[in-house]
Amino acid sequence: MDFVKMHGLGNDFICLDHFLLHDPMDYSEIAVRACHRRFGIGADGLLVILASDKADARMRIFNPDGSEPEMCGNGIRCFARYVYDRGYVKKKAMTIETLAGILSVNLEISEEEVVGVTVNMGEPCLVPGLIPVLAEKENALNEKLIAEGQEFLFSAVSMGNPHCVIIVDDLDALLFESLGPAIEKHPLFPKKTNVEFVRIDNPQEITVKVWERGAGPTLACGTGACACVVAAVSAGKTQRNVTVHLPGGDLEIAWNKDNTVDMTGPAVYVFEGKTLENR
């Protein structure tokens, strides 16, 4: 299997180019094997590059446990750069089909090289039944949950996939490795959830730790960064244009007046190779 390894702020992906292939494979099984960091290539996810009859290209993504999330913000930036560089979609403004819908992407080009990618992530969803989260109010802001014997206030936001955002004073004091999986699989979230712990630094900056559904702790999460800004703005903690500091680097997030969210960040190549598992 030929592949390319890419990352967005350390959130790393195996890119499997099937743009010209029309026979579907068991990508879930491939993801479990390939993403393993001891017995495989190692990655936070498998990105499958496919042709689309609805948009310029189609992205599928699979977690290391084989599950298929609706969207991945860091992944779609890598995807967009890949299809541009390979000549499949040779334009700066493109559309990409995902399970979360068709998203618009704009590439920043300098000296014929992609140096940044902005994705319009669409509108955030705060309706409990659509996220989904079990909540009785019209939105899922400032709700309570108990995990590992602690009570937290959280906001649930969908950016095409579910997020549980918890604002805290001290990120270092968190029992992150136990709280992450406990909240991911909490009964309040019928389809599980991504989990973000957020520290408000000032009205223009926040710092975030991410526990990703199906993947565990990751260095960055694009949809999570968007969800955190929506939750922070809704709580009156920040302005609508925010720099999100993640362990792998920074994302620029803007919650626009038309209610859509823009995410801007890098997409970087690591290496390319061929698996030799059958030799």
C-alpha cells in the first residue's frame, strides 16, 4: 500500500490516494492496522482521497479504532493541500464532500506552494437532539455532568461531529487521562463525543487540551477548536475572532456574522512510503 503521511499541528494522518479507484475497500480495517503506532505506520487517522460527483473531491476519515467520524478539521486541510498538489483539483477555492456536508476551502499560495488553508466549517449546531446529547433545554450550553466523581459545567456543540467543551481555570490540575475517556463515553452522549478542556487566556486567546473520540489525546483538533470558540463566545468569555493554542500549535478561528465558522491553519507533509506487511 502506497501512502503519504501528513499532519496539521501534529494531528497526523495517513493519506491513502484512491481518487482514481472505484472499488471500495474495508477502510475501517486498514485504519486499525495502519494507524497503530507500534505495529503499523502510526497516525491519528486514515484519510482516504476519493473523487466526488457532488464536489471537487470527497474525503473519508477513519479513526485508529476503525470508526468513521463525520468530519476532521485538521484532516480536511491536509486533504485540500494533497489534492491541489497532486493536480486533482488545481484551484485555490475548492469544495470537499464529507459526511458533515460539502465544505468550502481556500488555499493560501506563496511561490507555488500551499502555506495555509482556510476552511469554512459551516454553522455550529447547539440543538441537543442533533449533536446528539441528552439535554432538556433548547440548547446544550452550560449543562452539568459528573465524571470520575467530579461535577463539570459543559457546553455541547456539533461542528459536523459532537464536542463536549469544558471551561476550566487550570489545565495542569486536570486528571486528563482518566477524564477524557470517561466523558467521551458518558451516557449523556449517545454517539460518544470529543472532549475539549479550555482555559480562557484573554478575550482573543484560549488554550485547549483535546481528547478525541476514537483516537484519545491528540495534539490538535480543528473541529474542536471551532466548538471551543463557539462555546466561549456563547459564555461571554471571548470575542468572535480567537487564536486557539493547542499542544501542536495555533489555529485561527472566526465565528462569522453569518453564523459560519472559519478555521485557518497549516497542512504539512512528513514522508511518503509503501507498507511491506506481506513480506
